[in-house]
Amino acid sequence: MNFLFLKNKNNRLIFLFAIGLLTSLISPLNAQTSSLRLNDASYSLSCRNEKIVQGNRLEALCLNATGTVGSTSSIQLRGIENINGYLVQTPIINTSDFYQSCIGITIFNGTLSASCRTNNSSVFYRRSSIKLKEITNINGRLVYEVDKIYEVTANNIVNHAYNNHGSEFGNNISRSQFKVIVLNIMRNYSQRKKVRSGRVAFWSQRYQAVAIIQPVDRLGSSTAFKPTRGFAYYTGIQ
């Protein structure tokens, strides 16, 4: 966007107006983007002595609401897998199994690193790192922002699937109504399973629908729809 700066006594006001206008245009875009993105873990801002224990548990000393350090807090890492030597954040509802095929596991300021086994016979291990997502410190306790994770995932599904599949769930269904359905499928599923490439598939008997959640780096391709083959389609997802 180009702005004309007039050379007069009011040029500072013109500049401020231009900045305000630009900010007003950008802010909604930033808000929309943030609603589709999982944030990096923030716990390291108020926790210290972080380490990985028992293979897939994060442990740290964190400040509580009084500003003092309480007892050690720990949380099981969710959804981190080794895919051909790379650490990948799959849907956070999964358990993490990366430690079964990775060695030299370390953590620093919310970044997990490890040497992970590959599928290549000539390159046995590859060093890989990944930023943990949506883990925060609440009154001295490490916790996942579960509601935020579901919210962002649902937003991505609506953004990707509403135009093609929203009408399958009812005539004139709105985006917000479709989002409620998607959240119900994920939270109150009939069956759930891990499938290839770090994805998770859900089946909802209530809606006769599936939802397929992609890893975090492809979260925008997640979807939900009513397959014509119903439950047989779900069972065939690999």
C-alpha cells in the first residue's frame, strides 16, 4: 500500500493516520491467522531445570501464583513421533512414542531434540529438533492448553472443509454450526485411531461422519465429512 505524504504542517497527522489505517487492515488478518495456528510452548518463560524423564515426560520447576518455585511438575508429551528420522508433532491427542526409536533426547527452552532412527539403511540416525506446542505453566503446573488445541483444530477443519462438506450435515448449515459438529466429532467420538503419516482419524456414530486430523505442519489440510460408505470408509482408512 502506498501513501502520499504531503509536505505541510499536518504531515505528522497524515503519517499517523496512514499507520492507523494500515494497522486496522492488518489486525483482522493476524487474528484470523492466530486462530488457525498452535502456539509454541510458553512454559519456559517461568520454569527452569527442564528435562525429559521416563522417555516422554517433560519435567521442570515452575513459578506458582505467589512468584515462588514449588515442587517439580511433569507432564506426558503428546503426539510427538519419529517419522523417518524427523521429530513430528502429530495431533496432540496422541501419546508420544518417539523415544522408542530416538536416542540422545534433550530439551532446551521448549525445543525438543533427539537423534532418531531413519528408514534409510545408509543413514541410521538423523538429528532432529521440534518446538513443543501449547504447554504452559499454570500456578506451578505444566499443562496442555487442551481447549485451545481443539479450538484451533476445529477452525482449520472449518476453513478447509466447510465449502465442500458443510451441506452434508444439513441444509443452510452455517460455519459456526459446522464447527460445533466438528468439535463434537473430536471430543465425543465413537472410535479413534492413528493412521499413516502421523494422522488421526475419528468416527462419529451420531453424525455418521469422519474427521481426519493432520500433523501440526499440515493442520490446515484436516477435514471432516460424511462418507457414502459410512463406517466401512472409516475402517478402511490406513
